[in-house]
Amino acid sequence: MLLAGDIGGTKTLLGVFDPEPTRPRPIIVRSFSTLDYDDLTTMIAELRKEDEVAAVTIETACFGVAGPVIGESATMTNIPWRIDARRVREAFEFRRVTLLNDLEAMAYSIPVLRDDEMYVLQQGEASSTGNIALIAAGTGLGEALLHRVDGRYIASPTEAGHADFAARTERELEMVRDLTARFGRVDVERVISGRGLAVVHTFAHKRPCAAGVDVEDPDAPAIISRAALDRRCSGCVETLDLFVEAYGAEAGNLALRSVATGGVFVGGGIAPKILPALTAGPFIRAFNAKDPLEPLVERMPVKVILNSEAGLLGAAVYASTRAT
């Protein structure tokens, strides 16, 4: 058996899988509030108390981590956790422990996802030999690539969410000026993320929010999105419009940088919750507005990942390749 994990700043998923040939099969999956634990080893120890876990032998583990992985360790971007693969390996006598960037881990799930675990935004014409790109907005923004090398996919992590945000319209230029004055620098994540929704909400509201949103509320992104979809507040509508167009444009930028003729996948927790906004048109229009290469990006499939455990599954997929 193998152990997989998707370690986020808010929530962590841990699961024990049977490494079956086509797609690892979950034996048990548990969700943990990340900061309820001092570190990953105490969380794993809690999982091992479960009867289903205590009864099996685990030799291989892989964890997707929300932060850059250097060597065998990672410092998480948004919480004060440092994860060391060697410490985990020694604590539980695992033979192999691998850390991946969280989007790198999610990317490994893409080749094994079923049709019903995806929603098609643009049908396109996928090339079986082309690269695949992944972008995912949640608490933060992540991007990763799947390079097609010698007939198989190799995932490559990035920290592209912290690259500079590229404004395209007069309204976006106005927003960047406002955000620069407030924050000093505007990276992509400052706009395209859950926290970004709250930031854009503050910019878009020159009068009190009709939906009564408190941007300091942890649930503010969900409340803003719901108010926009229900059209209860014009400022929330503009907030979501700005967010969706920026998201589509950045997905298109990633598609160009990776020449993603195998497809572009939109992961993370936000996209499935705002599908009506993503399917309305502005997302794909911004994605495709890449003159002179519009014909190239218009042929790229664009799909939303609906499986909320794709990051965990991807870590299990990677671990299964290391289990022998």
C-alpha cells in the first residue's frame, strides 16, 4: 500500500491507496484542518490510528505541498510549516518519501481522470503528443506543466502565481494602479485566488456592498461569488467579471508558454463553484484573445477539473510509480 497527501494551508487530505495499474484505488481518505497539528508527522500518526491503516504495510509515500520543494524539504508559502521528507521516512520507517509541489502533484492526476470528473469549456482538438498545462485558483494560485517526453508525461512545478500580473484593459490598468498603491507589487495571485477575490472586491466597490460582504470574513470569496451569480450586488458582479476575465487571460498565457496542445486544465476549489460564470463566455474569450496565435489556442481543449481530490489522486499516481 502507499500513502498520499495533499497538504494545503487550510485543509490537508491524507489517503492510503492500493497502487493498481491504471489508477490507484483509495482504501481510506481523511481530511484534516492543517493548523490543528504541529507538523505532518503528528497528522500521519493520527491517521495510522485508523483500523484500516493499522492493518496494512505502507512502504511508499508522496505528498503534494503548497510551496516550493527544494531537495527533500519544503517550506509552505502561507503557513509556518516546514516539511522534511527524511524526517517522515525515519519516523514511520517508510522506504521512500517524496515531496512534490501541490500543482505538480495534481498534474499527475490528469492522465487518469475520467470524463465525468471534468467539465469542457472548449472542446478543441487534443494532440496525443502535446504538452498539458494546469492552472488552479484556490487559497492561492498555482500553475504546472505536463511535458510529453518519450511517450510519457513528466510534471514540472512552477511558482508562476507569484509572477507579475499583466493588465490588458483600461479597467485592469486602473485596478493595478490601485493595488500597487496598496501592496507595492501586484502578482498574479493577488488577483486570481480566493484572497484575490476579496482584494478585487475592495477595488470594485466605491459604495457599500449591497450584499453586505465583510472582506475580512474567511468565507468572503464564496459570499462574493454567490452574490455575483445571484446578481444581488453590482459591485460583486464586477468583481467576479474582473476575476473571470483575468483567470481566462492567465490560463491563455500559460497555454502559450507551454504550447499546451494536449489541453489546458483548470483545477482548484474555485472553478467548480463558479461554473456558470466560466461558461458564460468571458473566460474563453480572454483565453483565446492571443493575436497572432489565436488559431493555436482556439484548438486547445480547456477543461475544469471537478474531482475535489485531484491533488491527492495525483500524489498517489506518482507514489505508485515509485512503489516497485
